[in-house]
Amino acid sequence: MNRAPLLRAVLVAAIGAACCVGGCTKAPSKDDQSKLEEAKTAAESAEKKLYETKQERMRLETEKGKKDDVQSKGDDK
């Protein structure tokens, strides 16, 4: 007997009940807003660091490729 549909129905019902019982506020609290702002700032900082790191990697790979070309031309002689 396949219990997946029954399990799915029970999970959906449980999640729905939790949302109804827990309720939602109309607006986040000041504390929630400050935490969200901090998280946003941290995410933006991490994205900037990632971009800079990728740029540095591309620069270094290009530099290495040029050195390898020069070295291989020297080895051909």
C-alpha cells in the first residue's frame, strides 16, 4: 500500500493548522526589521566579496596563462 498521498495530505493539513494557530502579524517588529536589515547587509557584503574574488581569480588565471605561453615558447627553442 502506497502511503505517500496520505502522508502528503497529513503534512499539508499540519502545516495549514500551524499557520492558522500561530497567526501572522501585519508588520514585522522593530527587532525583526533590524535583523532583516543586518542579514541583507551581510548578504550584499558576501556577494561583493564573491564578485571581487572571482575577478581576482580570472586575473590570476589570465596571468598564469600568459606565463605558461611564454614558458612554452622558451621550451620550444
